[in-house]
Amino acid sequence: MNRRVVVTGTGVISPVGNNVESFWKNLIDGYCGIEVITDFPTDDLPVKIAGLVKDFNPADYEIEPAFARKQDKFTLYAVAAAWQAVKESGLSAAEGGNIDPFRLGVYVGSGIGGFTTQVRETEKILTDGAKWVSPLFIPTMIANIAAGNIAIRNKACGPCLPVVTACATSTHAIGEAYRAIKHGYADAIIAGGSEACVLPLALAGFANAKALSRSEDPKYASLPFNKNRGGFVMSEGAAVLVLEEYEHAVNRGAVILAEVCGYGNTCDAYHVTAPRPDGKTQAAAIRMALDEAGYNSDDKLYINAHGTGTALNDVSETQAFKIALGDDAYKARISSTKSAMGHLLGAAGAAEALAAILALRNSIVPPTINLDESDPECDLDYTPNKAAECELTIAISDSLGFGGHNSCVAFRKI
């Protein structure tokens, strides 16, 4: 079976907007959503900034107060993004709805899961003893619980497969959902990722691993492809797409936002945190997605790069683009939206896939902000500082995760 797969719904909670409209406007306007952390003391931390979700109100997404009180933030963000996406899609698995519940799935992952819950309950057992640990600790903390809650709220009885591949999580989730629909295992899947771990413990761990920017200026801290870059900026949020089989979407009169047309998935098998320097395995994932999408040199390509702003990633990723595309790499339009919103970890890939879809639909490439001094080794067109209007026919989003995980998804206009 080889069915076509399209996108019929989108949703996002992010440092640059808590709905798709504000998310896109802020990206193309070059707004930076990174802020100084004020939720907890940072005196003992080497990092004092993050990409934080602002003005999040669960009630805006029909999340009940009793449910919100019991859930970790990563689940609330995921449920809110999924609510937006399902609402836009018009899908319903309720009695009398337009999809069989057993043909609707959920592939929403998280790189870390309920970290806020884990830290809180660990403090309880160390300070007050075991009897004070919440009986809801495990089902609130585990990384698959966001997907489970989304399935419950949407009566999705089909395949439910939360992915955990660090910062490649939600790109893999979208890619695997695409394959499941393409090969007939579901008619629609709610796919994406969520993360909420901006806490002292996580910041200390990433900072001590030399992964985070230590800039004290939040508006000049996330610097992908800039020769002054010093690491990524940790962020939080969620992004979700509704993927659907083409004929199913057409038959119910759905608005089709883009076609999912390719997916690549490889592993560096090199190092637990560092990307492979020659870019070959990353390039293989990109090439897989492009080949499946039927890419050719006449296409007008946009790449939403992983673009973390770390010394190793940006050079190896540039090399990967050159290996995957050859001379076409120099005519591709590329940008890193992490420059504006930081790194959403397990949610990054889905947020960046959404940006790629919006670029396709609007014929606008969002900028890489803060790109005032390009690294000579990153010599492709990274769309510095200002959005660029241009015709696009295909877009890809690639992600890399600790453990050597590489993934790439491709979209076309339809």
C-alpha cells in the first residue's frame, strides 16, 4: 500500500506564540522569544536565559481546571497544541463523527517527559520521606503520558506510539506517522512533540556539558551559523500536526495545508552527544527524504535547519546539506528558527516542521535572526536577519538528537 498523506491541522505553544497565527507573524517579523529567567533563582547557574512560554492559560484550549492541576506542563502544552490542530482539521472520532476511532492514532513524543514532576517528587522523598510522594507521580512523569491523554481526549483508539529520540523526537514522530498512514495502518494521526524542562537541574546538566549559550543578553544568545555562537538556548513548548490520508481528507472536504512526501531516518553511530563531523549520516537522512519526495534541481527548496548554534552542529550540518544536495545546496533557501525561539528539544522538530509548512504556503522564508557575522564554514544562504519572499515548491525540516539520531521530513505544496 502506498497512499498519499497530507496535513490538515496544526497547533503550537511556543516562546514566540501560543497559536499558529502569532507563531508565524513573530517568526517572519524577527521577534525573539528568549527571556531572562525569573521563575526561579539563577544565582548559582551559569545560564540565566531561556525560551519561555508566555501567557499560557489552559482554559483557552478547553482544558479543565481539575485536569490542569494534576498534569505536568509538558502534557498541558501537548494537549493544548493538539486541541488547536484537531480543531483546525475538523476531525472527530466521537459517535457520528467523520473518522473511525480505530483509524485515528497519536504519535506525540517528548525528549524528557514530565521533568517538573520528577524534580518535585524527588525533592519530596529526600526531604519529607516516601509517604509524601504522589500516587500520580509515575503517570504524570512518564514521557508517553501526553500522547495517552491526547488519545483519551480525542477518542483515538488507533496506533499510539510516543517517540523518544532526544531533539529529533517530534521529527521522527511526524515521519513515523507519515509511514503508518502511507502503508495503511491509520487514516489520520495526531503527531508532534512537547517539552517543558526549563529548570535548574536541566540547565545545570546541559550547561556543564558545554552545550548552552552563556550569553547574558537574551536577544543575542541563540546564534545559529554565526561565528560568535556559543551554544543553544533551552526552550519549552509543543507543536502538533494532524496527518491524514489524502482521499479521506478530500472526501470529508478538509482544507489541505501541505502534502507530506518524504522521510529519512539514520543514526550517526559515532558519539552520544557530538554530531558526526563529516555530516555523512545526517546527509543520508536528508537525501532519503528528498528522494522519496521526488526532489529535482528545478524545485524551489526551503530547509528549516536544525541550526542549534553550537560549534559542532552548525558546521557539520552545513556539510550535510552540501553532501545531500551537491551544487543545489547553494541555491536552497535555509534558515534556523531556533534563532528566534531557542531549542524546544523534543518539540523542536514539530515546531520547525510547522514553520516549513507555513513558509511553503505563504512563499516567505523566515529569517535566521542575529546572523550578523557568518561563520566562513557555514557559507550557504541562511536568510540572515530578514524574511525573504520567494516561490517555494518543497520544504524540509531536519533534526539531530543526542545518541546520534538524525531525521528529516519533506513537504510539498498541494
